[in-house]
Amino acid sequence: MITPQNVFRHEFIGLTIEVTDSNHKECVGIKGKIIDETRNTLVVDTGDDEKRLIKDQVEFKLYLPEDKIVLVEGKYIVARPEDRIKKKFNKIR
């Protein structure tokens, strides 16, 4: 089961995301489902189109099952998805 404490050890694809802060202000407010993830980017399906977000330039909310929300600073998840599960994370808000 995915929880705020173990979210980084799970797959992000399929989760809903909302950008709360970004170096590029036009990215703030983007909301949708994550459909792909690479080392440096997340691809989000907004319903109208797809947006590619650079991880280390955004801060976002991840909406987990059971109505849980986790605020994530993208710079902490810059890694290939398969490598992210091996990292140790100290900063979860």
C-alpha cells in the first residue's frame, strides 16, 4: 500500500499531480495524471494535452489513494524510477 512515508519507493505512473511551484511560472497549476517518468522528467496527461515537467524545477502535490496528499520537491526525486527505490529520503513534508 502506498503511503506518504513510502511514496518514493513506489511507481509514480498513474498518480495525480498538481504543480504548486516552478522556476517556469507557466507550469504552476498544471494538474493531471503521470503517464511517464524518466530520470529528469515527468510526463503529465492534463486531459487536453501532455506536459513534460523537469523534476528539479518543480514542486508538486502527489495525490495518493485514500485522499492523502504529499508535497514533493522535484529535486529530491531526480533519478531513474528503478533507482529511486534504492535512495534514502530524509525530507518528506
